[in-house]
Amino acid sequence: MPVKVVGFVKARGAYVAYIRPRTYRFEASAPCRTEGTMAEYSAFSLLRNAFNGNRDWKPAWRKPEPKPSYDVIIIGGGGHGLATAYYLAAEHGISNVAVLEKGWLGSGNVGRNTTIVRSNYLLPASTRFYGFSMKLWENLSHELNYNVMFSQRGILNLAHSPAQADDYIRRGNAMRLSGGDAEWLSPEEIGRTIPGLDVSGSARFPVVGGLMQPRAGTARHDAVAWGYARGADRRGVDIIENCEVTGFLRDGDRITGVTTTRGEIRAAKTAVAVAGSTGRVMKRAGIDKLPIESHVLQAFVSESLKPFVDTVVTWGAGHLYMSQSDKGGLVFGGNIDGYNSYAQRGNLPIVEEVMSEMVAMFPSVARVRLLRSWGGVMDMSMDGSPIITTGPLPGMYLNCGWCYGGFKATPASGFSFAWTIARDEPHEINAPYTLDRFHRGILIDEKGQGATPRLH
Amino acid sequence: MRISCPYCGQRDVVEFTYQGDATVERPDPASIDQNAWNAFVYDRANPAGRHRELWQHSGGCRAHLVVERDTVNHVIHSVAFAGEKQSPKTASKRKSPSRRKAAS
């Protein structure tokens, strides 16, 4: 099945000479800090602690009692909330900040995702936002002095029909035009990259090609939460766990703080970054309706295998994404269950669907046993794109609508949300992600699915 | 998750297609109230708890159903034909008497 390739150099790696990635206009503002020789975690501190019985390690974050008031309250101690707190302190010098988490730190989606980091989007707003996020990822371990194990092993989207190939190539060209990286791989090249995949014409769903983003990959998701938490904590941010927001304090329309299970806390600015719980929290502020539905997404890990696949693979004949963790387990997932849910657990039909897709792609894993599965609550927006904005009430800031792509966005989300909170105006990269874009008809609908959250 | 179809009895959720929030009100087709149309298309209550929602028994009798389901624990509290929530005029056009009897 010949596929006409426009705008790509076929040979892998040769594209560097063909097109030079453009830099972003705002790159100068992208942070590039290092902790230097005084870093808390270093070869030297490891050695020093080894000789004194490891007595000097400090907890990565304190367990402070909440103060009566702060400059900024961030509701939600997940990846985005912690990243926001970190960048508020590191970029804007605002460290009198509390992060309120109803459970334990990172107990939500930052610890429940399939750890994939990518920026293979089509629309300009998305390529810009996620492209910037990728740049932050590339320096994140250094920036945080915390090994987030960011592994740029690439993501390969398999195409199974000429029409799908055209669509992927178009997306690849859009990525390249916006300064990102993308390569088109032939079935032969894919066969060499992933020996376990049947790329012959007799496969159940023949592979006609694949779009590879080499800079994509995976990261250790818990380390991202812990790294941002420690970075924020060391700069003076109070991370308060087991502190559920039960209501909002108001002065007229203006939000002036929150009531929590650990007492009242006041702040000039209250930011909400609670992903799947957005509906629940915003109701307590009197916002009854939002362009968001909460849905459950399941994820799976198999027992450990020997090295099997060294890239992230997505299957285009259905919906499946898979990678192999450093421990050897296959980490994979598929569609959301498809109905409103706050349950953090899904139903068996999706388990069966994902497993059958997995076996269709890699028949050789049919006898591999499943080790674990779990569910997370996704804040599915009406156009599949997030909302990072001031408002909707005075004194309030909202970050939500991540669908099931929030993990890769963590650095850029925190960076731009912190900017929005500090300056009361959006950063260039999150300016399109307003709440009123739905009513104004300027949607950012990557898939063109329309206002059907379960399909994004 | 299983849904008790008023026609077919208890069936696995794979037989059903989810069609979203059943409480959104479609404005009068002649309405030019932009806010009402926007709210109909985009704004959802998204409750944590009881949720009235539309499902179609697409792998069975194809009836459209209004299911009241708890989004926190997936317990289904009630299932009824979608026609029954409509105005009596619309409902009587769509449903034969025997079908309505089966629903009760």
C-alpha cells in the first residue's frame, strides 16, 4: 500500500539537516535554573550520608499546620497544583503559598497515569503549549534536582490505513512547522524498531506506517509530584495534606479563602487545580455548571518481562497506548469507560476491550499475566482541550479540563498557571485556553469530535 | 455494571450506548437566545452522586432510557423510557399503550 509522503525525509535521523527546529519567541523566559554544587541530592551528599549512617536526610517536604492566611491557596496537591506552587515560588517570588490536598500528596491522577510524555498535536495552540511543556521536561530533573527519570524513548503512532496515514502525516507536518519533531516510518523501519510487531501484510490490522515523535517518552510519575513538592517546600510553600476544602469564604462575589477540614484559611488568591474533582469543588463556590464531565479511565500493568519494546507504541486500529517500564512491566491503557463517574474504578468491558486490542497488536503477549489495574477520574472537557484561566469568580483561578492528557502537560500547566495567578493575566501559551471559549465559539478541538466529552 | 432495561431485563452495560446528561434542556427550536443554546450544548452539572442520564439499549431493543445512576459508586437507582420524561403530547406520539404498560 504505497503512501505518498509529503514534507518528510524518509531516512530516520536525516531530517535534522532538512529542517531546523524553530525556537519559541518566549524561550528567554523558560526557566533554566540549576541547584549547583549545594544541591540537596548529589553524589557528594550520597557519599556523606553513607558515612554518617544516613542520619542527615530530611523529609522531602514538611508537614506544616495551616496558617490562618496566605498570599495564594492552591487547591489540589497533584502534579499541576504542586508544579504551580513551585513556579509561583521559583519564577515569581511568591512563596507564601499553601497547597491543600484532601488525601495524600499525589494520590490522584499524577500517580494513576501511564506516564507518557509527548507533544504530537495538530492545532497551533496545542503544539505551542505542549511543545513548551516538552522543553521544560527536558530540563526537569536538573531544574528540580530530582531524578524524574524522563526517558525520551519516542512515541510511535501506528497507522493502519492510507487515510489514517494521511491524517498522521498531516499532523506530523504541523508538528514540524511549529518547531517540533516528527518522522514518518515505513513498515520496514517500524519492524526494525519494534521486532515484536507483525508488520507483514497478513497481520490482522496491517501496519502501513507510523508517526514517530523521537523526543517523546515516559517519566517516573510519582517522582514528578515528589520533585515539585520538594522544590516548592524548600522555597517556603506549605504543603498541607489530609485537608479537604469544604467551602469558600466570600466577600460579595470575591473569593477570599476557603473553609477546610482543618479550619478556615484566607488568601487574596485561590487557585483550583483538582482535575476530576473540578465539578465537586466548584459547586462549593456556587458554580453549578461547567463545560466538563468527569469520566473514569483505567490503566494496566503486566507482570515484568525481559526487554520487549523500547518506545511508546499507540495502536491506530482501536485505541491503545503501551510502553515498557524500567521494571519490565508493560504499562498500557485504552479508552475511557464512557460514562460520568467519580469512582476511581471502572468496569470489566473496558478491561476486556483493552486486553483484546493488546493481543491484536502483540499476539505474543496473550499469555502474559496482568499484575495491576486501576482507575482515575478524568476532567473531560467539551473540546478535548484544557482550561487555564483567571476566574470565573474574582479572586479565583481555574485549571481543569485535561481529559486524559494531563500528565505530559504538568510542567507547562504549572508554569502558565503560576504566571496567570501572579500577573492576573494569561501567559502567551495558555491564552487560548479560556473558559469562555465555549460560549464564544473558539474551540480547540484536536479530534473534531464536537461537544461529546466521552469521545475526546 | 448492569442496566435493567424495562423491556429486556437486566443486561450488561456493553449492550448500551451512553448519551450523556438527561437534565439538559433543549431550547425551543425557534429560540434565538444564544446563551440558552450554548448552555444546552456545553454546560453540564456533572454531579458527584445521583445523575440522570440517557442510555440507548443499542445492542438490544434500541429503546432510549433515562437512567438515574450514582456517579460515585455506579449504583443504578431507576431506569425508565426516555419518552416518559417528555411532555404527554410527545410521549403519546412515540409510545404505543402496550409499550408503556411494559415500562410500568
